[in-house]
Amino acid sequence: MVTKEELVNFFEKDFPQANFIIESIGEKSATIKKKINQKHLRPGGTVSGPVLMEIADLALYVTILNEIGLVALAVTTNLNINFLRKPSSEKDIIAKCNLIKVGRTLIIGEVSIYSEGFIEPVAHAVGTYAIPTTNKI
């Protein structure tokens, strides 16, 4: 496992466009937050689907890197998302990830996505990442 500080530094250096906050990391788990503003909204006053997919993918990536180390070339091979209810346009988005299976070349995880302060999830995603056999940072 890596430290939260190492993860933050990695994303600032290698993925500065990924604008999110790592709230917590744990064994095979992580929670991240995306601050929502007007450019994240779609007509009808809701957070857009692509933003929810982005935070699901980022939550998976953070959790995986925390588990296996800073493997920059780990990539998404599959991401399925179910949109469950309308996210609040006035709340930030929280994504909680848990890894289901950590294999040598594939890792599978699930992400529950919430409007901050709400108990019911707004979306649920399951994703698979391919892990290269070399290229650790």
C-alpha cells in the first residue's frame, strides 16, 4: 500500500486534469470527492452522467494504486454504471470504492456514488482494470 500523500502527489504530477480530493484510503477501499460546479451540470439541474462515470473510474484507480503501488499504466478495461437517482446539483459527489478481486493481471472493483450528505446512492459502478506486469513507478 502507498500513503495518501504519495497518491495525491502522483495525481498532481501525472494527472493534473483529474480534479478530485482523496477523502480516505484503506485496505482494498478508498473514498474520493468531486466538487461540483455549474460546468458539471446538464440541463434539468443534475450532475451529468460523464462526471459520474469519471468519478467512478477515478475511485477505482485510486483504490487499485493504493493496493498495488503506483502503476501508472494500469488501465480500465471495462466500466459498467447504473444511474439510480438524480444527483443533487447543489452537493459534491462522493465515490466509495471496494475491490472485489485483486488478481495478478486483472482487478475488479465496485463503486457506490452519492450526493454528499445523502444515504441513498445516485449511481453504482463495477469496473475492471488491467495491470501491466512491469512499469511500476
